[in-house]
Amino acid sequence: MKCKKIFDGRQLPRNKRADIEAELRSALTDSLEARSQGEPTQDQVVAVLKEFGRPEKVAASYWPEGQYLIGPRLFPLFRMVVGIALTVFVVGNQQERSIEKNLLRLGH
């Protein structure tokens, strides 16, 4: 049975990508063979793919710690830095507006 590629695997960990793709292909093929006598119908293929879930979720299950832009270990530090940056930005804007108002009053 020929198995078309349903996603390119870019969401999988690089160092395990080939093994995971082979494992997924084998699991899909086994599921399809268990449901059909010979060549599976399109409905059977769709049913098996729905059971496996969205490719993004399947790929995410192979990341041991998940995929994060900011990981759980660094998130508290990130939050603190963002809080400081926002405070500096807000205070800086208020001071700038105050200076502009004073300059306008003085006629500059």
C-alpha cells in the first residue's frame, strides 16, 4: 500500500525525525490494514487520520518538554523583565509628555 505524506515533519525534533516519521507511517498503515480488506477506501483513511489527530498535536506529543518560545524555567524571569520594561516605558512617556507641556507653556 502506498502512503502519501500528510505533513512534512518539520514540527518533529530533528534528531529523531526519521524514526518518528517511520513509526507514524507504520502505525497509520497498521491501522488501515486492520480496517480494510486490501486497498483502504478514502473514508477509512479519513477515519484513521481523524483518530490520530491533527498533525501539529501528534508532532507536539513527541517533544519531551513541549515547544515553548519562553520555557517554563525562564518564564518568571521573562515576566519580571517585561514588567520592568513596561514600567520604564510608561514612566518615560509620562515624563516626556510633562516636559513637552512645560516647553509649550514657555513658548519653545
